[in-house]
Amino acid sequence: MSLYRKYRPASFAEVVGQEQVTRPLSAALDSGRINHAYLFSGPRGCGKTSSARILARSLNCERGPTSTPCGECASCRSLAPGGPGNLDVTELDAASHNGVEDMRELRDRAYYAPADSRYRVFIIDEAHMISNAGSNALLKIVEEPPEHLIFIFATTEPEKVIGTIRSRTHHYPFRLLTPQAMKGLLARTVEAEGMSVEDSVYPLVIRAGGGSPRDSLSILDQLLAGAGPGGLTYQEALPLLGVTDLSLLDATVDALAGGDKARLFATIDDVIETGIEPRRFVSDLLDRLRDLMVLEAVPEALEMGLVDAPADRAEVLRAQAASFSGPQITRLADQVNSRVADLRGATSPRLLLEILAAHLLLPAEQPPAPLAASPQQAAKAAAQAASSSTPSPRITGAGGRVYERPSQRAARGEQPPAPAPAPEEGDQAPAPETPTTRSTQVRRPAPEPEHPAAPPEGQKKSPEPQQREEAPRGEAPAATVPAEAPEPPAREKREETPPERAADPLEAIRGAWATLREDVGTRNRVAQIMLTEATVLGIREDTLVLGHNTGALAARLNAEKNNKDIVAAVGQVAGLPLKVHCVVGTDPAAQGFRSAPAPQQPWQPGESAPRERRAPAPEEKPTEPEEPARAPSVWGKPAALGGAEASG
């Protein structure tokens, strides 16, 4: 006989870990407060059906109803674990008997009085599987049953039991066992069997059983059946359960603590070579990180029962917990937890494990350098930089009037003043001017030509005509005027302006794809690695669509942590804000895009003529600084500044 049947509890006192159910039920039985319907709910294998049989045994005991059946009367012996059963206690599996006809037959049988017991008890397992029609057929007798009839419903999903039946029952929720309670149950079972088991085996069985007493006893039964004469050892249990060896977990944790990249990737290779399921390895690693996180926060966690581990592992766990800081171990556990689901059904589990390792080896995130994601943000940053820079010197004339270059006024959006009109031929020359008056007139700027010819570098500018005429006059020189710095060439100005929107953002992104990936790598090395196999499919509305052959990696690229770094780099290349979304598949036609055009070959100097090139769009033309209206060339006849110059 299997262990879970052999050691099934016979009374509420023997039920382990369900005090929230056994205590109130025992009190109700001892006080005689018996209800006509009960609902036991909870995970599978936690004792719902066993408790229902104990309740039926307690109700029909000759000394009852009582919470402690005598075990001697005919009813107690027939309902004991391994007993022959009782005619008045019927168990029904609703998973296979859930139709309306089955419920009608049960209803008709329920009206008959019990043969030789106090109550007629119906135990309906998997009650949530009863159909709506079957539940409605059973509803009337559950609402108003005969005095001798008691229903006990057992289910793992109580919310699926129709409300009209659920509201007529006393609901008792069951739960899974804690590791401490489960270890006590397993140890007592091993002792009763006369076997010896190493302490390091119990955590493996408890973890494999998932807190279910029935499942844990079934696993222990299998291990004991294959144990040698010396008892059950850790090395014998490890391959049968398929869990990760503790030495691999220790090596992984030590590599993370020391930042040892070679050791961490070698451990992953050992995991794959030993045939351990990658998802199981990540799950076991998460459990280890949880234990270390609790130990780091609560050093007495082992004594308090917050961490379950054998006595010989306590010092190892404490040493590992001491090698991490609280934020560091929390970050590692959070990253591992967020990637467990990615390994389900993965086509390349080793690659995902290595990507996870790369993530875990990264240092704590630092705030990225400020990067403009759009031309508007770049223009705003440039304006802030300009406002904080030192202003260029300006010339102040008589009366406090400030004179500036036309380009400076154009930068502020002002219109340049109209040039002074030349005097007519018949006009007389004005009277000689005082030095102060002449100084003011000389400083009046003449309109600049529309396309001034920039002199070669290192060549001194020729003096202006006004200055050549003033030299021989012998007049008093004007106040010293600071020499203005020459304007930078238009090419340098364009480099300082914010990046403009490309004529075709898609072509710009495709052409700079390798550079864009490197830019992403400066912020997020893992995202750069995942972009290696990604393909640019096209732009749909305000979203750049990428394609990837691996679904898990496509999902990782869409995660906010990686996506924001890709969006920032794409915005720099495209010159406009674009969202980024990665889909599964690299065929543009499958996503509704045209295939990418073949890249043009650059023109070589030895060829007769450059290949045909696309004319630049209007917005691609170089941005020239705004200039005032056309004026006479500086090399021609100078514009007159006053009557004296015109007549002279």
C-alpha cells in the first residue's frame, strides 16, 4: 500500500497543518451544532477528502457525534483508513458524474433513510465540475434536505460552485503545509517505516511536493522504494527528482557575489551538460536568492523558521548572504523572477540563460546621460545653453543707443533697420561735424551683402571704404571701437544647430543601423546583443517596427527597461520621436511593409560621373542664417553714409 494511503489520518487530531479547519469542526461536533451541508476547498492533495471521511466517521460513531471517534464500533471500523466502507456513506466523483441525470439519481437515493447509521452522508468530490443543469437539479434537496441527510462538497475551485448551493453550506478553506510541518510529517513517516534518510533529502522532497502532503508522501514512497540498504542519500535522490545540485547553486551565487564572469558562464555550461531543465535551474536559483535575501535582512531567519535548510547548510547560507548588500540581492532576485516565464517553451533556453547571466553581472543602473529624443528637446537644450553662455560684446553709441550686427538681430527675430538713403546730386554738403557726431555716424552699420564672400583663412580683411576715406582727412579719430570677431562659417553654424528631421527616417535608420546598435550598447549592453539578430521592417504611424525570429527576445526588446534605450537612440538617428515595437518574424511583407531597397553604392572618384542620386528634399538644404535685403557689394561703390562722404 502506498504511504499516503497507509498513513491517512483517522481523526481530526491526526490531521497536520489544518488547524483552521479541524479546531472549529471539532468544537461544532462536540457541541452538537451539525449543519446539513459543508464545503471543503483548497489545493489538491491537502486533505479535503480525508477530512470529509473523518467528519462522516465522527457523525456516525455510536458515541457521537464527537470529534474523537471511538474506532471500535462498526461504523468507525468500516470508515477507518483501509476499511471496507459503509453503505450509508457515498463518495461521488463529480468529474465523471456531473450531468443532470446523475444528480437526479443522487437526489432520489438521498431521500431514503440510512440503513444502520445515524446520518446518510454524500461526499461529492470535484464539486465545481457539476454542470449548471445538474446543480439546479440538486439545489432543492440541498436547500431543504431530510433530517438524516448531510452533503459534503470538496473542490479546488469554490468560486465555480453556483452561489445558491455555496450559500447553503459551511465553508472551510484548506491550505498547503508549511515546510516545517511537512518535514515533521515526512520524518515521522520515515521513522514508522524503519528507514534512514539524510537530512539534505527532506528539502528536495518538500520542494518537489509543493506543500501537498499527498504528493510529498508519494515522492518519498518512490525514493524509499529505490533506496539501498544504507538508506536514502542525497546523491540517490537528486537525479530522480530532477532538481538542481546544491553545488551548482553555490557556484552561481559565489560567481555573482564576486563578479566572476568566467565562472558564471562555466556554471551555466555545467547546467546544460548535466541535463537539468533550464527553467528548473532558474526556479531553484530564485529560491536560493529568496533565502539569502531573508537571511540578509533577518540574521535569525533560520532559528525563526523563515528559511528552511539543513543544519549543515546554515553556515554556508549565512556566508553567502553576508557577501551581498540588501539592495544588491533584492535586484538580483527581482531580475531572476522577471525572466522565469521567458524560459517556458523557449527554442533556445541556453541563450536565454546566458542573457540572464549577462543581466545579473551588470552593475547597478546609473542614470543615463541626457540625450535629446526629438528636435524640439534638442532646440530647448540649445536655447538653455545659449542663455547661460556669455553674451557677445555690443557697441554703444551716443545717447546710450546699442548697435548690433544684423545677424544678432536676426537671431532674436527682429528686422534689420533700413539703410540710410544716399543724398541727391544737388544737395549741399553739410557743415563739418564734431567728433562726437561723426563717431555716431561712422558706427552706423551698413547693410551686409546677401552672400558675403568669406576670405580665406589667415588672410586679413581689406579695410572698408569709409575707413580708407577717413585716413587722409586728418580729422580726430572716433572713440576706440572693439574689433568684432569674424562670424563663423555657415558650415560650423549648422553643426551647432539641433539635428533636423531626416527626409526619410526609415532610410536613415537602415543606413545607420550598425551605429545605432553601438549607441544602444553605451546605455544597455544586453539590448545591443538582442538587436544583433533584429531587422528593421518599416515605420507604421509613429512606431518603428522591428522583427526578430525568437519570440522571447522580441518580448525582451519590448520590455520598458530595454525599449527606452532603443527609443532614445532611434530618435537621435531619425530626428523625430518614434516608438519602437518588435514583432516575431523578419519578413517585411508579412507585416504589411515593402521589402527594404538595395543600398546604393557610393560614387568613386575614378568614375566618369556619379551615380544617379535622389535630389534632396527641401528640408535637407543647409540652413543659412537670415540676412537683410540685397545691398551693393563691398567691392563696388560704397554706400554713402552722409553728405560729406558723397561729395568728397
